[in-house]
Amino acid sequence: MSKDRRDFLKLSALGMGAVGGTVLTSCLNETSTDTCVEDKKRAKGKPVVLSTWNHGIPANEAAWNLLKAGKGSLDAIEAGARVVESDPKVRTVGKGGYPDREGKVTLDACIMAPDSGCGSVAFLQEIENPISVARKVMEETPHVMMVGEGALQFALEQGFEKTNLLTEEAKKDWQDWLRTSEYKPKINIENHDTIGLLAIDAEGNLSGGCTTSGAAWKLHGRVGDSPIIGAGLFLDNEVGAACATGLGEAVVRVAGSAMVVEMMRMGMSPSEACKQVVQRIYDKHRDVKDLQVGFIALDKAGNYGGYSLHPGFNYAICNDSGGNRMEDAKSILTKK
Ligand code: SD4
């Protein structure tokens, strides 16, 4: 890395520290201030981690181990996401993820911290753990989002190594797909889609992450909702956190995760807030036969929930009261 670039990154990161380090303590009005203080008390000392789909179980386990050891929610989120990114059997995240129609695996990820600091990478190739690159973007640069070649260059400068993300199994499926080359996103792909994770630590602080290889067989260069702060992931440490899975184009149209958090701010429970946003997506799309979206949300008090458009979406929840287990989300549509 050139000296100029190194100095720029260092100085800018210092500048960000000053802004990002500000602890958000205010609530909207006097009444909600009381509520926030109350909720903080209840959440303190009671970590929770919540993740999308079945691969949420191993992700939660890694995150939980750190939370129980007293680590912050941001470290827990990164650790949980990395487990799934590095699992070559998962076809929708990281190494082993399905490629685009040109046979290239391109990854999208973002992370968000309790102080509303955030980092994101999109259209990143040949790097196994984009969640960690996203964290570096947040911590080492003045930026929020880096894409493509620039993001890869940054990752290499930060010490990440190039790796082949296209496994033989994923390549074979891609070659089978090439025979028809029909682009039709499948809903609930093999029941293990994008991983979105939300956590609250023993201090009552929220963090979140989202990481994916995106829609299988997408156009080369396509980016979904997952790395977009406000769409695939959003949190406000005074209120709660939310993340999305499913067809990213539909989630982006309604600023999905930000909307879920705002609905919680207005007083809705996590699952009611998720339901409202799924309903909004439903109302805006004429044909929802092949459209799946799902949200999970966690509020400041440690309450959680999820909702999807079609049945089939589930999430992994881990807390002191019930251990690490799967729960089915409710859906707006029912099985025919
Ligand atoms: C995307 N939301 O790229 C991601 C992928 C996903 O179910 O979650 N698919 O649109």
C-alpha cells in the first residue's frame, strides 16, 4: 500500500473514531427516554443471539461462546458469520456459494456496531470472509461501503488472502443450470439462505451482520440488499435491530430493515414490526408466487421475532432461557 493511502486511511479512521465513538443516549421524547432506560436495565447481563435459517445454529454457537465470555456483540456477530462463510457446504454464503451466471462467486456483506458505525462490501470476489472485510471498512476507513476491485484491493492490503470460492459441487450445479440458463430465483433455497445475525451482549449493546453470495445465477455485477445498510441490516442501539433474507430487490424497495427498526421505535413488538414490513412488500408486488422475503428482529429488551411472506422461513435463537434452537417464523401467506 502506498504511504499516502496508508496515511489517508489512518487519519480518516481516527476522524471516524471521534464521530463513531459518540455513545447514543438520547431517545425521541421524554416518555421514550423512560422506556429506553427501563429496557436497557432488563437487557443488561442477558445476551441473546438470533440468526436466519438452519445455519444460524452453528453461527449462534460461535457468537454465544464469545457473549458468554463477556465479549461485545460486534465480536460475536463477526465470529458467527465467519463460521457460515467458511462452510463450503452452504450454497448461499461465502465459500461454496453459488456463482453468478458467468461462474463467478461474488459476495456481499455488512456489519453494524452499537454506536451506529457500519461497514460493507459488495461484489467482492476471492475473499472467504467478507464480514471481516466489512468490519475493516468500518474501522479502518472513513467510508461505509466498498465494492468490486477496490474492495478486493483493500482486503488484500489489510492482510486477507485470495482463495478460490467456487467449489466443485457449486460449479457442477452451475454447469447444470447453464443448460437452460433460466433465471428464476427459487424461494427458500434448500432452506439455508443468506445469514443475518443480530446480537445483544451482557452490556445491553446491539450489533448485527449480514453476509451472502446473493441470488444464484444472478447477472454479473448484481448486488442485493444484504450489504446495504437499511435494507439487509439496520440497528439503533436505543431501539433494536433487524435483518432480511430473501429476494433482495424486494427488500431494497421498502428500505426493509430500517423500516422494521422504525416500527419497533413506534412501539411494535419485533414480530409485529417484521410482519408490517413483509405486508408492505406484499402490497407492492403483483406476483408473489416466487417471491420470498423474511425478516428477523431483536429489540433492546431482548425480545425477538421474525416474519416471512411464504411459509418455510425459520431462524435460530439462543438465549439463557431456552438454549440454541430453531423456531419457525409466521408468514402472511399460507400453504395451499
Ligand atoms: C440477495 N437477500 O442477494 C440476498 C440473498 C438471499 O434469499 O437472502 N436470498 O438478494
